[in-house]
Amino acid sequence: MLIIQRHQKAAFAALQRDRFLDQTAAYLRRWHGPACEALSDAELRAFIEEGVIRAGRYGVTLEHHVVQFIDWMLDVDPGFDADPAHPRT
């Protein structure tokens, strides 16, 4: 029987998270170039990580939906979810 230890699971999770951040950054640079061009790679990665955290507060955890949330941060407003003019359901 194969046993995956806790530190191995953590390593897999870190690799998956890095892959998500890299792919999302590439997507944002391609489709939201003007909005991202002033951001360094580290700043864009921090923006994405903040989006992941904020999306998670609303129970948004599927990668596709998290990317949509981050899209809204760029298209609508970085703090769109905190704006009282946008009602929450």
C-alpha cells in the first residue's frame, strides 16, 4: 500500500498552487495586458494570491471561478466585492 506523508501532500499542494499562479498570470497578461503591464511578475502574483483569498471568503474555490473573480477585480474594480453599490446575494 502506498502511503503519502503529510510533507509530500504539502509539496504537491505547493506545486499545484504555483502552477495555478503561473497559468493565471499568463492568462491575465494575455487577455488583460493593459491592466497588467504596469505590474511586475511579483506584483501580479500577489494580486492573484489576494484574489484567491478573497474569492475563498465567498466559497469560490474552483479554479475557473477563482479566475473569473480575479477577472472582475481587473474589469470592474479591484475592490468590487467590498463596494456597497454592488449588492451581495
